[in-house]
Amino acid sequence: MSGFRDAIAENRFSLFAQEIRELGPHPGPQRHYEILLRMRDEHGAIIEPAQFVPAAERYGLMIDLDRWVVGTLLRDYIGALRATPDIAPSVNLSANSLSDPRLWPFLRDELRRATLAPGRLSLEITYTALICRGHARLWNWCGRWASTRQGYAIAMPRALSEVFALPVGHSGA
């Protein structure tokens, strides 16, 4: 775990973007990219999330990583995002972050500071986050997110959003 804490202290994390393309004949006007987090070891080699996320979850550090991803995206890359208005980034949020009462104020402040156009940023919520944290808390969180009327999206698997009747976008299936 000390290697993980060192990586945080030494800012050895990087963001990558993976394009998400519709396979159908008529792709939409926006290009969607999933923002991916990678850690680098002491020698600069990339460490895949499967090697560090379980430990981060176990030791309660995913909240810090989620905030790092959102903050870095909206601070360090906002110029590039503004220069390419057809790009829509998507960030995965951990179940731990959904339980953090400070998440909403953090997101609100970062989005205000970034002045990213509505509809550009999506937050992805996984099955695991929904099942582990319960839908009542998520419903409350989604309601606050939607009430900004900023047009930002929350993506989740269609089956679960229909079960919980949540007013959100879908990531498929």
C-alpha cells in the first residue's frame, strides 16, 4: 500500500481516453471518450487498474482517485475540451464515491469552475455501485445531479435504471 500512497504523493497517475464508437450506420454528432486512469511505477511503466483499484477500494482511497480524475480532466484538459466541442468525455465513479456526501459539492464546484458546456460530461455508474450502495441513496444523488439542469448525463446500465425508474442516460444493455 505504501507504493500506492507514494504514487499519489508523486503524482504518478495519468489519464487516457478511449473512444467509444457506435457500430451502427449513423453515429451521433458527438465523439464519446471514456476517461481511463493509469498508475505509473517508480520506473514509469504503466500499471493497469486491476493491479491497484482493489487495494484502493479496500483502503478507502477510491474517493481520492475519483476526485483526482474529475479534477484533472476539468482543470488540466479543459482548454482541449473547449477547443473540440464535439468531444464528450465520460468518467466512471466508484461505489465508494457515491457514498461520499462531499462528492456532489465537489462536482458542482469543479463544473462551475470549468464552465464546460452542458451535455459534454457523463458520469458512469456501474452495476456494482448500484447494488452495493442501494438505490435510495443513488436516487437522491441523481436527483441533485439532474436538478442542476446543466444537461450533464449519468450513464448506467438500462436494466437497472428502468427497475429504479431513474431519469438518466443509458450505457447500453
